[in-house]
Amino acid sequence: MRRARILFVALIACLAVASPVAAGKPTMERVQINDIGVLDVFLTEVCEFDVFADVQGHIIFRQFTDATGAPLREVNNFAIRARYYSAWGSVRTVDVGVDRVTYNADGSITQVIIGNVQSLQIPGQGRVYSDVGQTTLLITFPPEGDPMVEVLKQAGQHSDTDSTAILCEALAP
């Protein structure tokens, strides 16, 4: 009986200490996207002809922090539709799903991307590119240089080809 009381008191003490950190509400931000008829500078440069985009939807960012305000994790929801087009054709795609981001003690970030990041279908050809399912990344930040991204694991349909090249080909004259 005494053991049970000690265990109960210890559990209550742990919950009292942990609850301000664990029970904190995340900071939330909803970003509405409504970019219609925008020249896609990157695709225009790569494809070597004008490529435009209609991008609509939203992203909801949720960040959880510790008692000091340092980020612990994020849950980000994507719901975006896009149409890329040129004078010769158009391609539609969506980005729907959740990204779970964990800030690791060593300064790295683990990002789990779940959903339909991009799936390209071309009339008469069907699905020509897929990035659908789950991808787990480890992102490290060396003292000098750009961040390094390592794919830890993938499940689902993930094309080995470059989606940019496919878009350029589909929109070319």
C-alpha cells in the first residue's frame, strides 16, 4: 500500500513538472495561397520558355515549443492545387498531406513527409511522375556550407526521374 502511495505521489509530481511543457498549445499560422497567372521564374529558366502557374490552397503551420520558447516539433498541413502551363500545354498537380518536423538535441532536424507531394498525369500518358506515400529525411547543418539532406526511408510510390524535366517536356512546343 505504501509503495502504491509513493508511486502515485511520484507520478503526480512528474505530471505537475511536465504539464506546462507538454500541455502547451502550439503557435498556429494559416497561410492562404492564391497565385493566379504567375510567371514561374525557375521553370521558365530551366525549360527555356515562359511557364506560368496557378497555385491555390493553404498551409497550416503548428509549432510546439518548450518552456523557454525553443522549438521542439512542428505539424504542418498542406492542401495545395497547382496548374503549370505554357502556350503549348498544361499540367495539374496537388500537394496534400502532413509534414512532421522534430528538432533534435544535436541541432539536426528529422522531417517525415506524408501524403501526395506531387503526382503528375499527362493526358494520353497517364501518371508519369509520383512522389506519394511517406519519406523520412534527416537534415543536418554543417558549420560551413549548405544544409545536408539524407533520405532515411521511403514507403509508397517515389519516381526516380526529375519532375522538372517531365514538366518541361509536357509544356514544350
